[in-house]
Amino acid sequence: MQIARPDSAVEEILPSVAGFLESPVMMVIGNEKVASNTSETLAVFNPATGQKIAEVPKGNAQDIDKAVKAARGALKGEWSCMRPADRQRVMLKLADLIEANGEELAQLETLNNGKSVMLSRMIEVGASADYMRYMAGWATKIEGSTIDVSISVPPGAKYHAYTRKEPVGVVGAITPWNFPLNMAVWKIAPALACGCTVVIKPAEETPLTTVRLVELCLEAGLPAGVVNVVTGTGEEAGAALTAHPGVQKLAFTGSTEVGKLIGVQAMQDMKRVTLELGGKAPMIMFDDMDMDQLGVAAGIGVFFNSGQTCCAGTRIYAQKGIFDKVCDFLADMTRSLSIGSGLDPANQINPMVSAKHQSHVNACIARGLAQGAKPLLNSGSYEGPGFFVRPEIFTAVDQKMSIMQDEVFGPVVTVTPFEDPDDAIVMANDTRFGLGASIWTTNLNTMHKYVPQIEAGTVWVNAHNLPDQNMPFGGYKQSGIGREHGRAALDNYLETKSVCIALG
């Protein structure tokens, strides 16, 4: 099975997708597909219709314990003896299987998450396969170093010292609902490259592609227990995974509020932890920007994945010379966006992931209106089935409004004028977040002057919201701890051991 053309609509759901949804969806622990030990389940919904499409096990602490024991057994067993080149080979096979089952995974993702099937094909499948191959290359390149030491006792003694890089151990991975398959691969791939084992707990709203991915892990030849998946709620399964003493490392992507709880729990037994959390990304547009790029800025920076991305450019600061043009363009463009199911790539605004999140985004819009922000579109609420939200653009905002400070995670953007560039930088940094930001200018001096002043883990220039597998990704301030992607990601899954040998 090969992935379809990215921009082709889904005319008919694949039989393999229908079969997956109709059969009992099970967790994978060791090499077995299992239900929860309580036999309880969670309903999974199609955000475009609001209808239930599947049920998954409601895993609990006992299921997590079973999965961690399987991961620990694999860590000490066949997996620990596997040569780096063999780890690389099985990871490359997994990447091939992701592509070979690409259309199935893409349709499953769109049905479960609601996003455009074009994004499912390009990012959830294509970028995931690319990332798995990228990290597979690192499996054979993990290295320590020799060290010249200056130890002076006893007099005249000689020493040989070096460092070893060793897998941190069992990784507990908790992934979000906005890019379910891709975020699972972001956690699993570097862990495998480093020789770790994994227990992954996907978001309760979007577990389906993660379950299918772990099934493919077994098909690729990963030994039993190397990658395990437990579905369930964050309060039960997620909390149990975070607190489990058999887990050495936690990797979490999600909200800042939950990330803080995970960080506090991790410190109880000093688990290693990386946290990729919320954002409130500014886009600073100078008078000299190329106005032909406004479409790219809005499409990729603001409304990409219907605003459900942590680097969404939700705060636009436009210099006064172009402020009116920016507002007019954004309003006209946004009015032209079609709203509908992600199964048709012609729809640019797709549903929010759940009824709960739809209510959250609508509440953020209502709060903005109540605090005096001026809506350019007066979109109003969406009437009809599914969890849709009409896009909205706000002006007449100030920095203290919740619409400027709190993460909306939907198709909502503010536009603020500035005259002095230094004022724009102050406003851009006036947030507890610091994940992404962008500058739009044709002046190299402007770019080089202000990039260092922006408090964000990634600053794009004349682009936005475009990560790369070789470019470290993570946040300043309350947007997280640690980095994913590139060589930097490997350090999250490795311990450094110093070895010192006294020479005779």
C-alpha cells in the first residue's frame, strides 16, 4: 500500500482502516495485544462528525506496571546485545513500513484527529518516516571521548580516562493530540537510536495511529518489549507512568500546566525529563517586509493545522506603515477559507480535536470580546455537526488581555501596531512562553539586530512554523526544558559515564 497524492481527497475509506476501527483496538505490551486488566474502555470520536469511531482500552497503573516490566526486560535482554548497525537496520525497516502503510495511517489520523489528510500524509506519515531514517543514522554514531587528566596523586601515577555514552534506560513517553503519529516518532526514534526501550501513552483523544505504529514496530523486527503502548487517561495511565520507579526518563509534549506537574513528579526520584510545552508565538512584521509573503505568513504561521500547533503565530505585530494592509489582507484571506472535514484537502479549516477543546477555543474568543478586543470578522459560532470553530482576528488588544497571554490553540490571531521596533521586541517577549517567533523583513541589519533579542527557542526569518529534523527544537521560559531533533535530542536519551584507569 502506498500513500496517495497529498492533495487528493479521500473518496472511500480503505478496507484496512475500516477493519482496524471495527476490530477491538488493543494495547501492545511485550509482543501481545492486550485489553486493560479492568476491561474498561474509552470512546474515540471523529471530530468532523462528533460520532464515535472506536474504543480503546482504559489502561491503569497495573497496565503501566506490566508495560514497564516488559520494557525493562527488553532493555536487559536481546535489545542490549544488538549491534548499533542492527538497531539502525530495524529502524530503517520501520520507516519503510510507515511509508508502505502510509495511506492507511493518514486516513486513520484524519478520522481520529480531524486534520487535513494532506497534513496527515505530509507530516504524520512523510515527516515521520524521514525522522525515523534520520535518527536511525545516529545509532551508529554515538561516541565518547578520551580525556587527558591531571590527577597528581600518588606522585608519578599515570591514568587513562575516557567517557562512554550509555542508554538512559526505560523511557516513559507521553504525547499530545495535535500531531499524534509524528510526536510519537519524535519520542520513539531517538530512544531507539540510543538503545533505550519505551512505554508510550498517547493522548486519550487520539490514540489510534500510535497503537498502529507500535504494531508496525513488532512487524519491523523490534524485540518484544522494546516499544509498548498503553492507552488511557492522563490522570490515571499518564500519572502512573510518570511516577513509576522503573522509568528512568520522561519525554512529554503537551500543555505547560501538565508539564509542570510532570516535572515536579520527575524530581521525586530524579528522572531525566524533557518537556516541550505551550507557546504564544509572535510574528513581527516590519514596514520593509515583502508583502507577497503575507499569504505564507498567514497560511503556515497562523492557520496551519487550524491553529492547533504550539508554534502558531497567534500574535502579529505589524509596523504602522503596513498595519492596515496586514489587517485587510488577513481579513480577506480568512473569509475565503473553507471550513469542513479534513478528508477533503480543499477545506483549509478543519475541526478542533474534541468537543472539550472546541468549548475552550470558543471561550477564549468570548473572553477576548468581553475584555474589549475588536473582532475584524465577527465570525460567530459554528452551527452544525462536528467540533468546528470559525476563525477570528482581533485588533484593539493590549498585552494584559487573556487573548494575548493565554494559549488558545485554535484559528484565532491578534494584530497589534507598533512604530518603534524596540517596542515590538518588548511586546513580543511579554509572555511566559518562548517556543517560537518570527521576523519579517528584507533588511539584513534589522534581522541580525533583533534575532538575538527575541526570547524563543526558534526564530524564523521570513518564514514561520517550519521545524527540521536536524534543527534543535524546544523552548525558553515556560515553553519547556531540553531540545528535540538533531544531535541535541540524543543527549536526552543517554547517560555519560566517565572511566578512569590507573596505569601500572
